[in-house]
Amino acid sequence: MNIILLGPPGAGKGTQSSLLVEQRGMRQLSTGDMLRAAVKAETPVGLEAKAVMERGELVSDAIVSALIDDELAAMSAETGAIFDGYPRTAAQAVSLDELLAKHGRKLDHVIELDVDEEALVDRVTGRFTCANCGEGYHDRHKQPEVAGACDKCGSTEFKRRKDDNEETVRTRMAEYRAKTAPILPHYEKSGIVRRVDGMAAIDDVTRAIAKVLDS
Ligand code: ADP
Ligand code: ADP
Ligand code: ZN
């Protein structure tokens, strides 16, 4: 199974992807995570992407599609893919069609997380992750069970993204509205778009996604 999770920054794509990875053995392909790793490692891609990401603008289509191509090439054909944060433009949607065909895959569902924009500022500015395993948390909605220690790995080190501030989030939301939301019709033609209420509690969103995947 291959699915796209679509939604603006803070919609819950990463949170739901990691649950799908745990529950269904699928693989999360997050271009945001790949780009942050490239920035950290100071690769040529990372050096080019760093300032663009800090402004909340989009990195070039060619860069992100090449990252996805490499990941798909390295994956076993049996492992399902969750595209998280890709495609984000019409050109990327066309590239993804080509990459899926090249790697013998077919898209099963596009799940659009429907959310309220004002809630997203709160979600993104309260977001933090475990510095060791990457598990996601939130200041108000999802604190670790034992204060200060990661539920998954016990690490006491956490980090926050540099671009998770209100100003950059507003730019990212505007990019989503202008460039990403318009790709939905590309998939609506094939009848594979399903809307899920992303404002519900995390567990309820997971259940709604499971219903789509098992339908
Ligand atoms: P995205 O990957 O779409 O940018 P995340 O999955 O990182 O979004 O979620 C953004 C923040 O909101 C995280 O801190 C996460 O813990 C929290 N969050 C995710 N889903 C929900 C939800 N349904 N209700 C409340 N908070 C949520
Ligand atoms: P969020 O969790 O807020 O949805 P991501 O982690 O997916 O954000 O992306 C962070 C940043 O990385 C984006 O603001 C953008 O600069 C860059 N980026 C990630 N994925 C893409 C993509 N598919 N196309 C262009 N830029 C991307
Ligand atoms: Zn951890």
C-alpha cells in the first residue's frame, strides 16, 4: 500500500505517519526529515536548502524528487510507503507519478487532514521532538508520560525546530494554500482522496485513517 498524507504544517502528518509505521510496518518518507538530515550533515543539498527552509519557503522540486527517488530505490517492493510532506507542488505530483511507475508502485489513498489554521500556529509553536529517536511531543497536547523523559527511548534530550515560530509558520501555511492545496484535483480525478478530521484527538485521527486504509 502507498499513501500520501496531505495537510498544512502541524496538521499531524508526522504524528500519524509514525503510528502507521509502528502499526503496519509501512515506511515514512518525509522530505522535511530528509532535508533536515541533509542540513545537519552539511551536504550540498543541505547547504542549498538551509536558508530556504528557515524562511518557510519551498525547496526546489528537483531536489526533493531526487530524495524520494533514492529512498524508493532502496526500499523493498513489499514495504508500503507513506509520503509525508511530498508532493507539495503540481510539478512534484507529476514527478511522483513517474517515480511510482518507475519503482512498480501504485498510489492507493491520498488522505487530506482537514484542520483549522489558527489551531496550527498553536500546534507548531508547541511542538518538540526527542533528540535521540525523533518521537514527537507537544507542550500542551502530548507531553511525555514521565516528565522530561522520552516515552519511546528514555532520552532526556529534546529539540525544537528553528522554523517552528509563528512568522515562519504563517509563510509555510501560505505556501501550502498557494502551491500544495491546488494539487488535490490531480488526485480527485482518480477518486482516491479521503478527508479526515485532523482537529480530532490524535487517537481518533488514527482510527479515522485506519478506516480509510481498511476500506
Ligand atoms: P506535521 O507533520 O503535519 O507538521 P505533527 O505531526 O508534527 O504535524 O504535529 C504537530 C504538533 O501537533 C506536534 O507537536 C503533535 O504532537 C501535535 N499534534 C498532532 N496531532 C494532533 C492532534 N490530533 N491534536 C492535538 N495535537 C496534535
Ligand atoms: P511540516 O512538518 O511543518 O509540514 P516539513 O518538515 O514537511 O514541515 O518541511 C519543513 C520544510 O522543508 C518546508 O517548510 C520546506 O522548506 C522544506 N520541504 C519539505 N518538504 C518539501 C517538499 N516536498 N518540497 C519543497 N520543500 C519541502
Ligand atoms: Zn526518544
